[in-house]
Amino acid sequence: MAHGGGGELTRQLLAERIIPRLSNELLNPLMDSAVFDVEPGRLCMTTDGFVVDPLEFPGGDIGRLAVCGTVNDLAVMAADPKVLSLALVLEEGLEIELLDRVIGSIAEAARQAGVVIGTGDTKVVEGRGSGGGMTITTAGVGRLKDGMRLDPGRIVAGDVIIVTGNIAEHGLAVMSARDGLAFETKLLSDVAPLNGLVNRICESGADIKFMRDPTRSGVAGVMADLVEDVGLSIELEEDALPVSAIARHTAELLGLDVLTVANEGKIVVVVSQADADKVVAACRADELGRDGAIIGRFTDAQPGLVELITTAGGRRLVQRPYGEDLPRIC
Amino acid sequence: MSDTQRKIRKLIGQIEAICLESRPICLMEVCGTHTVSLFRSGIKSLLPDSLRLISGPGCPVCVTSQGYINVACELAGRDEVTICTYGDMVRVPGSNGSLEQQSAEGASVVVVYSARDAVAYAVKHPDRQVVFLAVGFETTAPATAAAVMEAKQKKLDNFFVLPGHKLVIPAMQMLLSAGEVAIDGFMCPGHVSVVIGTEAYRPIVEEFGKPCVITGFEPEKLLQGILLLVKQVAEDRAEVENAYDVAVSEKGNPLAWQMIEKVFYPAAAVWRAIGEIPESGLELRDEFKAFDALEHFGIEPGPDEVPPGCLCGEVIQGKATPPECKLFGTKCTPMNPVGPCMVSSEGTCAAWFKYKS
């Protein structure tokens, strides 16, 4: 591919390859901005840049990731995602078939999430190294649901931590496809839009205090953030962690801790003990939350630490990972 | 309570009962994976105080000399070179930065999971001089041997290895000969033993009278190994016992050994902060010398300089625990490691910091 400069070639690329696949009434006029009505209420906005190596991995690709990531960042704030923007930076040398597949994934993920790509931009740049890569930036707008009071400041000792399904699958699946690390596995990334699941959780009648999607530094990262913000401690139970056997073995093989591996289709939810069952039931009623489980609780032990009560009955610290976790040698 | 939990409780009870009657016991786990498993499973927090577990020289990254890291960094700095390495190695600081820093500055550093992936990389990138950092114990050496044989068979002229493999038994013998650490028995590495077999530990038992138990990695397996060891110590026996017989046999894996012997011969090797141990490393045989990066690029590893204050050398010999190092947790953290024991996921300092600090 060699579509630099924003001239006729770029226009052709857009007209033939991108616009028709993402078609909707906000995008189709091809004006400089998308125009749409909003219901009265509070709006929520987020943005995220996506880079992933490799661009396609078992269970997804950078396109699906870019839509789901932004949809989920809105959803966990208890907002209903409506419109996304999409900025593509394509490197010269990118295979056109790969671009087609990524655009297809974007369209499919947007359809699944019930959002539209309202506006976008495409640039073609010289590649780094061997070229052929791409990065995607999406931004999203949604309307906050009424009556929600998400605020980690309301968390008290005794509150319960729920995760909506099997953890560590995205990070392990991506690693399995990485150049040089490739290994055969049936593991698929869990990348999925979670606004439907969030709707169920919010409608369960539980008083939700906090939600976050445990992406890059895994469940451990969210736990560490919470302990720092709230000043309480967290006790997790190893036996309660939803982990598929295949993910557990793969993590063991690579010497990684499932708690620090990325997820792209899970939510950590904090509620009072009294509301926990409602949330778990709401989760399990949804295909994307069927393995949801209570994984731990807040305690007032000081200083604030995240501890794991292990299967063996021992205790150990859980910390956020330092940069990217690296597979071990033997 | 689950079945596993019941078994674990029972094993801990048995270990406690023996330790109660016995003098204090000090066991060394030679393998970095054991160190991490003991912490990660929480077992360390369940054992009686009179039973001390110390970590030995079993983390491949931690025993790699600074001189080796410096050579790797020097090669990474060359425009035509791509370094292929196991992930753990990239953050280890050399005298002038780490491979990770060099990569950030534009050097070509690729993380691989096996030596053969490095060969595949060399095949795919004929314009690059690919150097594989061949570190690790008897577990990874057969894979390096296979990769070198494959490179020879494919007549590759752009694939090289930087030899840094280490052998476990000579290091255990050195520790015992030095006599500076009172070790009552060894929890022997499960993966390494798959290759070398239980028989390899015979000299440790016969010459030094120290019990050796080959141990697996699941919590239950770890405890079975520990129980066999404390029993031997309490009964004043010294034998090789196998608590990992699902994977480890008496003779090990002869095929893997043959591969190692075809490509390498045992030679003196420099261990980080310990110095040279005879017959504890692997050098390429003459017919494979063309794949030796040192030879090809004409460089010599420099001296093994240890950063001032770093106790990694003492830690890997069981002479010091991480918190005894003044840098631990302050100047040396996983974010800004000074020594390799804080870098590797298998490193003793990293395990203490992650799970216990």
C-alpha cells in the first residue's frame, strides 16, 4: 500500500475500502464532523490509542480491540456508548487484505455494541522497521445512566469484589501469536463489547460502587489502584478466581501470574456483601458473564495491601506488574 | 475444603511434626521456578520457623555474568545485528544499560521462546546477523543444540549463539566445597532433572552426604519434596529421592544429553559474582564454532563487574536473603533493577519483592 499525502489515492482508499463498510447516517455525509442529537442528561467521553503486536491474534484483531476498548471504558463508567470516532494511522506496506479484515472487525464490533462510527480520519505514513503496521485511535461519547453512583470513595470494609468471567485470556492469546513466541493454543482473546453486560449489572438492583475493565495490568492492576485510592486492604481467594484450565496452564508455562495478565472482555465490580448475589446472578444471565464470580473482599487491615489467600491456604502479596511481564526461560 | 487442600494440610502437619522434634533445618531450592512457586502458592508462609528455605543459583538470568550482558549489549548496538533472547534477559542492566534500553534507542532486540524461533527468524531475515543469547541450564541447552544443528544443516551464515549455558551439578558441588552455607539438603530442580535424571545427583549424596530430592512445582508436589527432605535430615540419611517421578527418570533424557554432547563440551564458566567454576558451562565444539558469536564478531567478554552494593552473588549462593541487601526495595526494585535477581521473574529478589515486601 502506498497511499500518502491525502490526495486521490487516500480518497479512493476511503471510498472503496472503509466508508462503505462502516456506513451510517452520521458518517455518510462525509463532513468534517459528525452531527447528532443528545438526550438530556450527562455525557461521558473517553479516548484511547491502540497498538498491538501482532495486529491479528486468536479471537480478535486491532480493529475489534479499538472499538471494544472505548465502548468498555464508557460502559464501566455506567454510560451508554453511542458514537465513536476512528482515526487510522496506516503504515506503507500494510497488506490491503489485512486492512479489509480490520475494517470488517470494526464494523462487526460496532454492530455488536450498538454504536456507530460517526467520524474518522485516515493517514498513511512511512513504516517503522519493515513497515506494514497500523495504529488506531478511537474516542467515544455516551450518556451516563440515571441514578448510578459510581464512586470508589463509597467502598467500605466488607464490600465484595466480583469479576465477570475467566481472566487472563486476552494477554495470553496475544502472546501466543507474537512473532518469536508463537505457540499452539486453543486460547482466544476475550475482547468483547461489555455495554450489554453492564446494562444487566446496573439493572440488577444492586448498588454498584465501582466498575473497571482490568485491561493492561490485569486484575492485579485494578486491585492495586483501589487499595491506593481507598486506603483499605483487599483479600483475594485463589480458589475463587475464574480461570480456565488452559489459561492457567499456559500462564504456568510462561511463568506468568494470571492476575497480572490483560483482559479485554471482563469487568471488576465492587458492591456491598448484601448486593453481591444480585450482581453475580445478573452476570451469569449474560453470555459474556457466565463465569462471573466473587473473588475477594475489602478489609480494614493496615497498611493497605492486596493479598491472595492461596489454594494451599497460605498468603502472598499481589502487586501490579512492572511494565510488560516477560515470559521466563525454563 | 477441597481434596487438594486436605492433602496440603496433612503434608504441612507431617512436616511440622518432624521439625518440632528436629534441630533447625536449612534446605536449598536450586531452581528459580521453585523459589517463585513457594512464594506464589503461599507455602512459604505456612512452614514452621525452624525450617529455613534458601534459594540457590537456579535462576538462569541471575547466574549470567555482567561480562556476558555487556557483550550482548555491545552486539545489540551494531546496526547489522538482531539479538534474539528469552524475555527475562532484556531488562538485566549491564555496565552501560540493558537490552531493553538499547531497544528503545533503536537496537533490534526480539524476544523468543525457543532457540529454534531464533533460527526461524534468521531464515526469514537473511539481511540480519541474528545472535541468540544461549542462556539457561540443562533445560534450555538441548534446544540450543537443536537450533545450532538446524542452522548447520540449513547452511545459515547469519545465525550465531552467544554461549552462556550453565550446568547445575558443578554449582551445587562448588557451594558445598566452599562450605560457607550450612545446607542440610537440596530440593532439586524438576525441569533440569527431566534432562539429567536422578542419577546425576549421586555425587552430591555420596561425596557430601547431603540429601537430594527431585521436586515438582504444584503446591502438593513442593510439600512432598520438602517432607522427604526433612525426613532424611531427621533420620540422618542422605539419599537421592524422586518426588517428581511423573516426569523424571533415573537416567533422564538420554536423547537430550546426546544433543548437548554433540554440539557442546563442558568448560569452565563464569557465574555472576561467584567467578569461574570448572566444567560448569558449555562451549561449542570445533565443528560448530562458526556459530559462536564471540568467534564471529571477534569479541571477548569483559570482566564480571558487579554494581557496588549489589548482593546478587551472595543471594544466589544462599549466603544472604534479599532484605539483607542495602539496595533491596530502595535503590533496587523491579522498576529499576540493579542486579539480575530483581529482574528475572524467577529471581529471588523479585520473588521476595513481589510476594513478601
